[in-house]
Amino acid sequence: MSHLTPPRQLPDTDADADGSPDPDVTAADGPGKDSEPGTREPDAGEPAAPDADEPAAQDPSPSRGGWFGWRRRFPRTARGVWLGTTVLAAALVYVVLIVPNRLDQMPVQSFLRLPVEGLVLAGVLLALPPRPRRITAAVLGVFLGLSAVLKCLDMGFRQTLARPFDLVFDWVLLADAADFLKDSLGRTGEVLAVIGVIALTVAVLVLSALAMLRLADVLARHRRVAARSTLVLGVVWIVCFTVGVQTGGVTVATKGYAQYLSNRVQYVREGLADAEVFKKQLTVDAYARTPSDQLLTGLRGKDVMLTFVESYGRVAIDDPEMGPHVDATLKAGDARLKAAGFSARSGWLRSPVTGAGSWLAHSTFLSGLWVKNQQRYRSLTTSDRATLTSYFQKTGAWRTVGIVPGVRKAWPEGKYFGLDHIYDSEHLGYQGPYFSWSPVPDQFSLEAFQRLEHGKKNRAPIMAEIILASSHNPWSPIPRMVDWDDLGDGSVFDGIEKEGTDPAQVWKDSDRVRTEYRRAIEYSVQSLTEWVERYGTDDTVLVFLGDHQPVPTVTGGSASRDVPITIVARDPKVLERIEGWNWTEGLKPADDAPAWGMDRFRDRFLTAYGPQGR
């Protein structure tokens, strides 16, 4: 307040009924230099008085002494606290309105914009009478807090899945995230992390509500100035928006928050409508009425392994830094397979997911439908839609088994996929250590398949769905190849796990993350090719593919969702049936090799290896 301008005079709310001043106030503060009888100056810790049309009863707490009267004892500190919290309240609301929902779109210039939503909020609060204003401010504050939490979820999902959080389908993934924390940090770490997230969420909601209440009171106390400022800024916004004023390539006048909310509403509508669309797609199956003796006739008598390699994406092959190392591993595998009499053909498939969501990719590959979210997955696994694995089962010519080391709890959906028997992490005979998230090293999983199923004598042909997990995020520590004869019960991996890297340290450096990812892919591919070299026969047919690209930390934000797929066989007739696919010879698909949607593979495979595929 200028020393040339006397403060506005307030009614002496501390006066006695007879109009005499409160002696405590007089003694503690004394009358101001310009005071008149029956009036006093505002305390140093309180803002200017409200306008004449604002009821005195709505005067907020700054005029009071605070806890134990600290505002009166420390007036300068009180005023500093009031100003500081007001600035922080305005900053919080401003940041929530303008911050984008992705970490890769946060240049400094993005924080130098004028959000129209802030002007609208100011106008609404100025127009309301006191009580409705405070109620509205509290509700709007909670809403802003919820949107801030949603933006944070979007940031996390974009960093992991390269897409925003789905308000309709993604809530179940939060439970999966908690399981991941448990596997990576232990039960205590999971509990502490969950408690921290809940506490932080509640804090954001409370602080947002308090911030809006503070700003609403400030606007009311300075109604005329606030109204004029809002009007001026509104004109500035219109001019900047019309002219297209930018700073550093970023538009100054923004309506990004409103657009964000509009997009979210649209996503929810599309998600709700998607259920009906997918329900119709479930009923369309070109092979549903095909007699069992006409299915997969070109593979009768063969042992077919449908194998998924976790996070084996195109970036592992195309990246200029990782590519040469992975290429060397693929060439070495090619050489081993050729020496054992095997040939291979490779192409590309486009996954419905990236970063995570393996089960959605598996379901897409096996069902021939685009399973892009949890709702579709649930609809699929509760339907009678046939999958590639269930068609093998339908023929009666194969024993169908699943090797799923990543499954550590009940998996009722396993029956839907047409598997006669499922070996999860508890039934592979592994007694060694976990490698972060991965319960069983890939080499041991493949050896367990040989011991439990493939190596048995006088058995029926096998169709196995094998899901390798050693290349699962966080890729630290990573197992390494050991002599196959030394695998035993897996205890040989104890020393390897202890010597491995610490994921907490690895993830401090994106280059180290990429290096460990590349090493994990090399390990998984080497495990597969060595298994085929060691145990493969004339009847072995291996189909192996990646389920999705790794997280954006590894891909560098690439929009590609391509994953490599390879078919390996010793019998030349097996590969002759897919000559028309124009896939690349060997384990590495060429850059210009055909790239199909993953949902197209099932029907193409059934056609190629059916009676018409000769």
C-alpha cells in the first residue's frame, strides 16, 4: 500500500457493544496514524478490504489472529505468508490449465501462454454471490485436481504404452502396475508406493480446492480491479488468438485445457461404443464351419511352437546403435540353424499395443481380431470365438500345451485358448532366482518344455504356445546362457542374478536402459536358436515373434508398432506353403518385407496350411 494513500476504513468488528474499542486491540496494535475513532487499519497480514458491495460477514480468516494470534504477533510474516500462498494458488491453477499431458511437449514457451479457461473461471466466480461462489470454487478446484491427476496418468501411460490413459478400460492396469511393483520392489516396496500415490492424489485434490477458494476470495475482495483485468485480458486473448501470436513456435492464446477435456469426453464415447462394434466382429469367422479334418492339414504330424518373445520390436533391428549387435546375434543363429538343416523366413506384423499389454497382442495374433483394449480382451475370452490354438485342439491331431512362465496366479482365460495343459511359473521345476519381473529364464523355460513335453517318447504331435519373459521390462538383471547340461533345477542362475545389474541404477540412464534391453533380446533369441539346434527334428516347426515394441525410453518415441516374425522348419514343404508371402530368407526381415496387421496372421496361416494352401 502506498504511504501516500490512507487505507480503507473498516468497521471495528472488535468493538464492544457500546462502541468502545477493544482494549486488547488498542494495546497490541495501537491506532494507525490516520485512524479515526471506531475504526482501525487492517492487520499487516491481511489483504485490502472488500468492495462496498461485498458483505462484511464474508471477510475471510486473515482478519483474525490465526492460531494463538500469530498474525498479530508477526504481522510481516503473516503478510508474506498470505501473499506467498496466494501466488502459489494462482500458479497451481495456471499450471493445471496449461500443462500438456505428455512429457515430450513441455518446452519453456508452453508455460508462457494465456489460457482462456482461466478467464472464464474468473468471470464465473466474479458473477456469483458469496456463498455460491465459495461452493463453486471448491467444486471447480476438485475438478481441476482430478484433471491434474488424469494428466499425470496420461504422462505415465505415454511413457510406457505410447498412448493416454483410457478412462473406460485401463483401470485394471493399475492393479497390474501394483503387481509389477511387488515383483520388482517386494511387498513392502509395493505397499509404500501405493500409499504414496494415494496420499499424493488426495493432496492434489485438497490443494486444488484450497487454491480455488483462495483465488475466489481474492477476486471478491478486489472485485472492480479483477473485473477490469479479466475484461482486458479477455480482449488480449481474442486479439492474440485471431492474429495467431506465437512465442518460440507456441501459440500464446490457448484453449488447450478445454480441448483436452473435449478429447477425453470423445474418447469415453468411442470406448463405450466400441463394445458393440467388437461384439459384431466376434461373430465373423471364415473358418468357424470348417470340418476339423480340413484344418491345418499341411502341418499334420509336426510339432508346432508358437513362441512370443517379450518386447521384441522393430527398434531392436532398425536402431543404428542396437541393430548391429542384434544383427550379429541373428546371423549367428542363422548359421547354427543352417548347420542343423533348418531354414527360416521372416516378415513384420503390426501389434495393437506398444510398451506393454502383451496379452492383448497374444490375443490379437491368435484370434484374428484387433484386441486393442481390456474390454475387447474380456469380450473375446468370454466368447466362443475360435483361436489358432483352439483350431489345433479342434482337429484332435495335436496335444496343445502352454508354457507361460510369466503367469504366477490363476489364469482362467487359459482354457479359452484351447490348451490341454498349462505350465505356469510354479510348474516348470525352476528353483532359481527371479530376474526382476521375470520368474524363469528363457533358456530354462525351453529346457522345461523339452523335459515335460517335447522330449517324451511315443507321444502325439505337440502344439505349444510358449511365452518367453526374460526380455520383459526392466531388463535388469539379465540371465546369460549356460551349458544346457548344467541347467538342473535352475540354481545355477543364483550367482548370475547376484552379479547382474541393479534396475534402479540402470534406469537412471536411458542409454543403459537401451543397452540392457538389447542384451535381453539377444539372450532370448539365442535361447531359441540354440534350443532348435539342440532338440529340433524333421517335424519341428517354430513360429516366433515379438509381441510389441518396448517402452518409449527405448524406441525414442517412434510411432512404429512393427514386430518381427519368423517361421523356422527343416522340412522344405513347410516353407514352400508361404512362398507367396514374400517374406525374407533368414531370421532378419528386410526393411521392405511385408508388414501385416497382427490380426491378419491367423487366417493367412490357416489358409496356407489348409487343403487350399498346397
